[in-house]
Amino acid sequence: MLSRMLVYLINNLQVIEKLAESRPIRRAAQITAYALTKAQIVGRDTSERVMRSQTLRQVRQEAGRVPGDLEEASNRLRRVRETFVKEVKDGWKDGSRQIKK
């Protein structure tokens, strides 16, 4: 019974138009559009930051070389890890600053 009523209301064009014109639905649509736009901007900024990333460059560079021994491989991995940790900390600080704004 309840499901039939909901199907009827959802398929009723006048009800949908009245709901679309209501303040709560319009506000929800505005908030959704804002959140999607903000997420898209943050995603674009993050992808640009990753492409400029020193870690990415370092991984590409190190992948092209064959390590001579285990110690050399260990040193390379340590350098990549240190660079990655530094960039994560820098990103965390940038994110904190953006949130405070």
C-alpha cells in the first residue's frame, strides 16, 4: 500500500514540480552542487600536485636503474620513503592551512 502511494507520488509531475520548487530541495541541490564542484577542484589540485611530486620523479628515476647490491636498493628505498614522508607532511600542512581559511 505504502509503496504504491510512493510510486504514484514519484510519477506525478505536479508533485515533483512542487517539490523541486520547495526551499529545502533547492537548498539540498545547491549544497550538492557546491560539494561536487569543491571535490572536483580539490581532485584537480591534488592530481597536479602528484604530477609535480618529487616522489613520483624519484620513483621513475630509481626504476630505471638496476641496483648493484642489496644495500644500494635499501638506500634507494629509504630515499624514496623520506621524500614521500616529507611530501605527505607538506601536503598535510597545506591542507590544514586551507581548512583554516
